[in-house]
Amino acid sequence: MTSKLLHGGLATVFGGPGFVGRYVVRELARRGWRVRAASRRPDLAGYLQPMGAVGQIHSVQANLRYPDSCRAAAEGAEIVINTVAIMSNSGKQTLAAVNVDGARAVARAAREAGAKRFVHVSAIGADAKSDAAYARSKAEGEAAVLAEFPDAVIIRPSIVFGPEDEFFNRFANMARFAPMMPLVGGSTKFQPVYAADLAAAIVNAAEGAGKPGTVYEIGGPDVSTFRQLLDHTQEWAGRSRPYFPTPFWLAKLQALLTWPLPNGLRPITVDQVRMLSKDNVVSEAAQSEGRTIAALGVSHPTSAAIVVPEYLERFKPKGQFAHYRG
């Protein structure tokens, strides 16, 4: 097959330096695409360049709140992928500005640039009627994308894991210092998907897999409760903290009491409590209709048990590589 690099195929990835974005950039580069990684701070994205050949990956500035910058970043691209999203409001970076209006701006930029395919990364749980603002914003973002680019492919992943994730790493770090682990919604189900598998599915969709204008729900091979995921996290991090069961009403109260603090210092937000009350797994409808990761060419997704223990080793009581010592 002729390399995309040889015939000049260009792909623009909005949010390229982000957690999911960097895996998408690497997968595109591996397949021979020239990659334009768009972000607010391209000067901090130098770590992307070694993922490809010399000159294959180029970082550019784009802010989803400024449509002109989106149009410039998408210009000339054959495929456009949007991985940008935020979980909560932070200054001018609001859910409406980024997850809704920003998604619309990128889709419009892709259409105006004449891109052949556009892939938008959303999230399982996106629902215009949800009581969680994040879930509503993701649903509104999907609608905005399809209004601008009707043939777009929407990807809804469950929680995503990988060495840079904010799920397993967060709770493993918490287990290092906290005398007890808070347990909110221990029976809520999740279907973690490996970032590299998600990236493969996204790039497959960008290259023509899947049906245009369709929403795909992406999960890994295992469905686990939140309690089970915390158990695994502690096991892989070499920790054994007792749990402090926290009912949803108490978790919401804690979130309200810590509302004035910056998001980075808050243990949990009201929106996160609301999302923890709903299962985050591939729906029966998506399975029966073939709108899953398998339909996008990833037939054997990776289990968290294969990948996560390796990068949680650094949280063990005696530190990383302790098992190498005599």
C-alpha cells in the first residue's frame, strides 16, 4: 500500500497533545499520514515529534473558542479528528464553550476545508436529558457536529486507561497517603478501554471504517464495578487501604462544601457524583446494532489487567523496580 506520507495525506488532530490525542497522533504517524497536531499551547507539544519521521508531525496553535484558528488548523486536511473536551468549567474554558461551541467550530472548519472525513470523540453517557452538565454538553456537542458535518463519525468511549490516565493513577496515588479510600457508587459499572485501542478505532473510522453519521460506543473487554476497579488499583499499586462507603447524598454535600476550591484541589464535583450514579458501559442497543469497537476494526481490545499494573508499579511502597533488588 502506498504510504500516505509519500502522497502527502494530511490529518489534523485537535487536542493532539492531550491524553487521547497523542495516541491518535502516534497511530496516524505509524500509518504514514502527515499529522498536524492542533492545541492552545503547541510550544509544549514537542514530545509528539519523535512519534513520527522527521517533519511528519507538526504542532500548530488552535483554540476552539476562536473559529478562525480552527479553520487555519484544518486547512488542507484530508481527515480531521477532534479529541478536545473538558470535564468541568474553568474560567473561559466552559462546557458550553469547549464541548458544544468548540465541537461545532471544529466540525464547521473541517467541512469548509473540504475534509473527506471527520471523527468526533464524545463519551458514553452523553445525554441531552441528563442531570449532569458534562453529559448534556457532550450530547449537545454531538448534535452540533452532525448539524455541521452530517457524515461525521461519533466515538463514545467509556473511561480510558493508559500510562497518562487520570483514573488509575489518581486512585493509586490516593492510596499512598489516604488512611481510607472513599467509595462513592461502588456498584456503578465501567468498561475501561485502552487508549491505544481507542486510537486505532478512531483512525480506522477516519480512514473509512464505520458508517457516516453514526454514533459508536467504545469499551474494553471487561465490565467492572467501581469497587472492583479500586480493588484492582490497590492490588496493582501494592496497597491495601480500607474503604469508607460514601452515599451519593453525602458525596454531593462534600462537593458543595468544597465548591470554592480550584477544580484541581476538589476531591469530587457535584457533576462527577451525578455521573457516578449511572453505569458507563456499551449499551445493549449499540451491541445489537453493531456500533462497537469491533465494528471499527478492533476485534481484540486490551484488558486493563495487561497494561495497568506496569505503570502503577511506581506507586508501590518500596518504589518502582523494587522487585529487581535482591
